[in-house]
Amino acid sequence: MVAKVDISVNFAVPEEIIKTHYCDRLPTGFPANLTNGGKSLMCNPEQSAALLTAHLPEVLDWLHGLEKPRPMENEPCATPVLLFDREMSTEKLLFHYDGTPASARLIRNFIELFQDIIKNSKATIISPSFIPKSKMKEEQELVQLVTSSTAETSFIKFNFNRIGDFWSYAVKHECTLLVTTKNYQADLAKVLFHFYKGGMWYDRLSFYLAF
């Protein structure tokens, strides 16, 4: 790792699996670099860590080597985490908006970090059927932000209560990147732990988790 600060102390995942990237905006070649096993990116020496990445099969092989599932982070840190499988692709994005401040911040920060990469992406935003009136303006602003940042955007209302619902939707519709908050990280780890290499597994799906 190129890390200037030891972020890995928060991670239960072995340090050698994690790569740290220092960019306020990721370059267009980032997905290919990651897929091909490229090293950590240092876009700006003064930039703080913007993203941690790990190869999902290595993380899941590590989890399966344990007696029982463990959280990927002992105490989830503020730095976003990206887990990728066969390839890292932003072809079909799935955003999980749940009406919380963390969820709104997650989407805005993702757009800022990936803005040069997702211009040709197709995006879907899933939001709860019921949103308080106080959140409606924020919801509309997020939809407009994603719409202006991607080639095509769909907005859907579903009452999904579990992260497994989003994972199932992403697999069924062949999404390539699920964007959700670290509040669901522990539950996601359990879902991935149990379905890894099973009949429903989709190896083009990556996961972006942040606060």
C-alpha cells in the first residue's frame, strides 16, 4: 500500500488485500487499471485517501476461511470501499437511496469521485415508496444529479428492507456496480458469504460502500 496514514487498522480484512487511492477525481482509466491488477493511484501527493479497493473473491475466500463470518471493518471508517470481482465496470449503476443523510452524502460523493468515468453509464436509483415530505426535495435533487452525470437514469420506488433485496435486484438486472452505505456492510458480507459461487452469483457486480 502507498498509504500515508494507516487506515487498514480499521479493517479485519488482511492488509495485503487492500489498495489505497489518493484522487479527488478518479481518472477515466481507473476501472481498467483495477481490473488488470494495477497499483494504488496517487493522483495528488497532498490528497487524502479517497478510496480503498479490494478484489472481492480474495475477501470472500478469507471470510470462508474463518469459523464464522466477521465484519470487513472493525469500525467502519469514513473512507469509501470498493469491492470488485471479475472486472470493475461502471456500465450499469444501481444507487440505493434510503432517505438518510448518509445515503444522500454517499451518492453525491460517488458522483464527484467518479464523474469522469460514468458519463456513458446507465443508472438506476431505488428509493423507498414512502419518503417524508422533508426529504422529497433532496430526493429530487439526487435524481437530477445522477441524471446530469450519466447517459441514462431510471428512478424506481421499491420497499426493499434488506440489502439482500438490492443484491438480488442487481444480479437479476445484471448491474455492474451497487452503491450503498456502510450501514449495510455487515449484512452485505453475510449475503455474499452465503451466496459466493452459487447459482445466483454474478461476477461482474462490484460494490461501493461509504458513509
